Amino acid sequence: MDRKTKIAFGGGCHWCTEAVFQSLKGVSNVEQGFIASHDENSSFSEAVILYYDADIISLQVLIEIHLRTHKSTSTHSMREKYRSAIYSFSGTQKIESETILKKFQPIFKNKLITKVYPFSAFKASRKAIQNYYQKNPKKPFCERFINPKLKLLLIDFSNHVNTDFIPKTLKVT
């Protein structure tokens, strides 16, 4: 059974988030941009929407990867721009995501600040910065911030990584 669905994540820079999720098996598309929710979270924040096949990669694995590849336990002055979030597209997905977050809390030393919000709106990034890592893997930003996240995936989530996406220089043996 083909169970393609979508979920959205925000946390750090959307270039990082985009590269992390583009590198996973079962993720067919990642849209980089800005997402808004409702009420006090109606401002746009850097985030991605990803489309995935739940028969290949579960929501639980996606959420764990999200929590481990951004500062999901720290508040800082840029949190409005980089909201630590899971944006749900249905009430069922919201409940499932909240349940998964509660399940993961005990494995983190500090309290998770990541929240589940209802998705409201999306604005795509300008084309020039979409697929940033794929276009610029040697840029200092990519080497300093994205490569460590991809290395973490190779070490801790190797069975979920599409190694064709990862530069050979990063591969762990």
C-alpha cells in the first residue's frame, strides 16, 4: 500500500532542514520556505514541507531525526525566525506527532521545546536558494552546519539514508 503523506518541520535554518530530509529514503520531495500557523504563531518561520512514503519511513523516525538535527531543547533570541516546530496537516497527525514527542522526551537531557502546530500557510523560498546543499556542498556554511547533521544521519540512521545524496567524502565506513 502506497501511503504518501506530508508533514512540515521547522527548527533551524531551512537550508539545513532541507538537506537533512532530502537525504532520506522514502522522502520524495522537500519544499523549502516559510510556514505560519495560527494565533501567536501566525508569523512565518523558516521550515520545510516534506512528502514521504510511510511504508518506507515512519513519522516517528522523521520526528526523531528532526529532534536530533536541530536545537530542539534550547530557546534563543532567533526562535521566532527558527520556530522549533512540527506542522500538522490534520487533527490525527497532530495527535500522533504530540504522542511521539512525549515518547522521545525521556531520551533528551533537557526539556524539548518543539511544539506541534496546525499548518496554516506556506511561502516558498526564492529559487536561487532552494536545494541549497545540492548546489553548494563546498560552501563554508554547508561544511560547517549541514555536513555534521548528515554525518549524524550516516552514523545513527544509516538504514534510512539515501547515500546517493551524501557526498562520498562524508560517507562513514
